[in-house]
Amino acid sequence: MKVNLKKLFKKSTDHVEVIKLNNNMPEETKDTEEKSVEKNSDFITQQDTTVCPKCKQEFSKQEIKDNLNVCVACGHHFVISADKRMKSLVDKGTFKPLKCKVELTNPLEVPDYEDKILSLREKTGLDEAVLAGTAKIDGYDAVVAVMSSKFLMGSMGIAVGEKITNAVEYADRKKLPLIIFTASGGARMQEGILSLMQMAKTSAAVEKFNNNGGLYISVLTHPTTGGVTASFATLGDITLAEPDALIGFAGPRVIEQTIGQKLPEGFQRSEFQQAHGFVDQVVPRDKMRETIAHILRLHSKRGR
């Protein structure tokens, strides 16, 4: 089967389109957090209440939402939508999405794959598993990309690879710092080898950005695994992570079965990764904006 790669990787120029992050952009939470939880979700709902999987206490869903999807008792970090995360990070009214349209393709002709993507677009308000654009954080300009685990588990296929690469290249051209929040189960199996190619593509873009002196802050959230971990997620100049996030290539169960040994307590969690030098700092969600703003301030030529 022949694949027209030029068509697959067709993208627009580096112009940006001004869009405010408000009620005009549908939040993923409207269709996901307010309905009954799917099979693989990390919390249990009963009408208007949520049971924290860590401390087992019950709270109203609104109470958790108002706390950036973090348990008010034990600090457990629930999944958060890409739109809501972006709102919590950037200065109000400054987000401008980068234009980077990639045509919907089904190179392996997987049954119902295109219908699944169209359904997720309608449900999440995103065109793919990453939201990227320019914004200000405490007054500092930056390029920000946020992956969504609610869009096919944040899997990286052709479109995600192109959007991440486009964000890196835009930051390189405009001499802006780059911030990427990762959340992914790895490569998108529905696109086969073309999804694996995105590992090299994104890594090459980051390497060029790094050689040109760009600042790249990588923020690892739960979960960051597979090909995303093995590529751009772990190439940051500064690597942050949310508490108790799963970070690794293969899952713990697969590793245990492969090596025939029991893994250490907390293996592959962000705190374990920080203790072993893989992560620079574990930052709670409510402190993330402050922490990133401080890093940008330290690396800014104008300072404050």
C-alpha cells in the first residue's frame, strides 16, 4: 500500500489564530468529567460525588473541579483536560493556538478509526491529542503544548508528531521558550510504523532547538509512557513532574515479567524518578504556574 507522505505531513504557515480559552472553546470536562466514568478512569462517581482512589473519601465533583482536579484531602491528582490545564497556566486572554492542520488519515485502513477520531473531536473540543499555541505566563512569552490523555490516551500518531514538531520549530524561529506537558500511552498503534517515525521527528526538532540555545521545559504528567517518554518528553533542559505520575517506557507489570524480579516500591513514579535524578522537581498542580514563571524569569534577558 502506498502512502502519500507529502499529503500526510502537509501543514500551514507559522501564522497564529487568536482564540480565547473560554466557554467558546468546549472543555473536555463537559463530556467526560460530568458523565459516568469510563472503564479505565481513576475515580468513581455516584451522581454528583467523587470518591478519591487514594484516600477513599467522598467529595462533590464540583469541589474537586474547583481545586484543579486535585483531591482536597490527600492531594491526589485526577486527570485534567488540556483546555483546563492551559487556563490554569497562562495569563488570561493571551493564548493563541498555532495553526497546524494535518488531514485525517487512516494509513492502515483500521476499521472505524476515522469515526473514532471524529467522535473524540466532538467530545473533547480538540482536533487531536495535543493543544499547542503561544501565550504569556506571568507576562513572559512562551510556546506551550499540552497533551490530552482523554484523546486516545494521548497516543502519538502523525498529527500529534506534526503538532509537537510545529510547536518546537515555531519556538525556534521566534526565539521563545518551549513548555510541553506530556500525557500519553505511547505510539498510536492504528498508524503503525508512521507513528513510530514521530519519535525521531520530534527528537530531531528538539535537538535543533537545543543547539540554537532554546529553553525547553518538559512537564511529565500521569501517565507519560512509551514512545513519548522515549523521545521529546525526556529531552528537556529542565524536567518537572506532577506528584505520583507514572513515568517510563514499558509498564511495571511488563518489566517484572521480563526481568523476573519484583520492582522497588514506587518504581516509575515521579518521586522515585526525582530521587534517582530523572526528574528535577516534583511540582503540585497548584504550584505549577508559579514554578514555571520563576524559571522563565531566571532565564529572561529582561528579568524583573
